[in-house]
Amino acid sequence: MNDAPVPVLPADHPLADGRTTGSALLRALRGERTGPRAVWFMRQAGRSLPEYRAAREGVGMLESCLRPDLAAEITLQPVRRHHVDAAIFFSDIVVPLRLAGVDVDIVPGRGPVLGSPVRTASDVAALPSLEDVDFTAIREAVALTVSELGGTPLIGFAGAPFTLAAYLVEGGPSRDHLGPRTLMHADPETWQALTTWAADLSGAFLRAQLEAGASACQLFDSWAGSLSAADYEAHAAPASARAFAHVADLPVPRIHFGTGTGELLPAMHAAGATAVGVDYRLPLDEASRRLGGVVPLQGNIDPALLAAPWNVLEPHVRDVLRRGDAAPGHVVNLGHGVPPSTEPDVLTRVVDLVHEVPQ
């Protein structure tokens, strides 16, 4: 009888064979301060790049995400151009919804739109079973990407359950998120059932990317900032913890990022993250203080300053680096995504600056 433990990652995984273990990203996420600083940008693969616009010409957003060759190419583009220290898998938070069989599309100029909102117990009960969701296209895209990245790690990506559930309730983008905030209080059992379903879907989506070759993962909670700390802890954090639990046995860093979540950072960390992303509203040294000075951080250059003159942007970047030194490890990033109007050369210049400043 063989009692040897079953490996949790394939032997050819970049973490198993050592390709990405010593990368700047992994060192920073482990809380190490050796070598050059790590930097990448949320939404670095996107509309700011002319090669992205050319690759996607005539191809819808969801189709782009679900075509392995195209998703891999788009994921690789900013690594080639900017020499960032990580690739972020090109996807969208509603991609797993589509794979699960939910009627959703991404409408140009508006964003994700659902055929029917999910607002009642019967709506939740009618959601598709997650037992047979096919992530083949995702696994193929990740494998293609990793085969080209060498020692540069790939970060897997999924929407956090609260944001995913909020889209389902609203039926599309929202400014105030009144629908989900009302549902969580008016019908907490239905809300819990909905966020549990969303957590299992997001967790499975993350796991598919990690098993196929991603070296880290990020849960993105773009709407969590609409919640009070009490509501987040009671009605959102348990679902994020459930999503992270799907990958907790894998030896990979787990980043939790949200916008407007400065008051939620300790709860986001406690949900199962090993590192926390900070948006542009809160200085990194204060974020580190709130987290007890023991949690690696990611962030938080203000995206608005990417369009400012270099004599304005450069001191801002240097200030972010200085404040990030308060954390045990710091992955330099934006405090949100790259604006589509950003000049690509500005991002390359920021990367060069970050790599030049010793830590």
C-alpha cells in the first residue's frame, strides 16, 4: 500500500518544477525583500494596447475570453511590451457564469447584462448545477499562456462572490447596488444561497486556472466598497472564504482586492487571503498598520495620475514605493485598473522606475 501524499500540483506546474518559485512576484507575496521590486497592473491586458485592439477586432468580449489562443495572446501582450513581473489571466468576472449556463453577455458601452435577474428564492433554485461546468477552454488558455511565460508567473483571476451575486441580482451594472444590499437583509436565506452558489463557481474557476499552471490567484471584489464593515463581515466575507477554500490546499498565494474597501481590509484578509490589494484611496503604510504590519500588500498607484505629466507621476510612484516599504512584502500595482486611454509608454516607464528603485 502506498501512503505517499498525492501531489496537489502537476509535476510540470511552474511552482512544482521551480520556474516561478523565485520570481519577484512570488518573493513579494511571501513577504521577502530581496531582489528587484515586483510590478504588474490590473487590466494591463486591454484597451490601452493597440495590439489588443487589433487582436480583438470583430470579436466579442466573451468570445475573446473563451478562445484559448486569443485569451493566451492577449494575456501575454503586456508582458512582452512592459516587462511586468506577472501576467494576469485575460478574463471577465462573468465568464464563469456563461460557462455555467447563465444567460449573460457583455454589451459594449454598458458591461455585463443578464437575460433575467436573480432576485427570489425560486430564481436561485433555478440556477444551473455546478457539477458539470466545463472549464476546458480556460485550462487550455492557461496552459498555452504558461508555456510562453517561462519564469514569469501567471495570476489566476475570479470575481468575488459578493460582486458576482450583485451582478446577478441587479441584472447588470449598478451605481448604488441597492438590490443586493436590500436582498441580504430582507431575505438573508436567499442571499446566503445565492452567494454560496457564486462562491462555489468562483472557487472552481480559480482552481481550474491554478491547476492548469497559474502561480497565484486574485479574487476581485469590485463592488464590496458599497457595504458597511458589519454588512461585509456578515453577508460577504463568508462567501469569499468559501471561494478561497476551494484552493486552500494548493501552495499558491491568494490576493484579495476590492475597491473602496479600506475599512474592510482585516476582514478581507481573514477570509483566506495571504495578501491584500489596496485601492488608491488609502496610503499603503496606513493599510499595513490596519493589518498589523504582517500582511504583504499590493497597490496602489492612482490610475488618474497615469495621464499626468511625468514630473507629477514620478514622485507619486516613489511615494507609493516608500509607503509600501511598511509592509513585509509589496507588489507594486495600480489602485484599480489601467484606464483605456492610458499611453502604453507611460506604463513601461513606470515599470522601469519601479525596477530601478531598490527595496
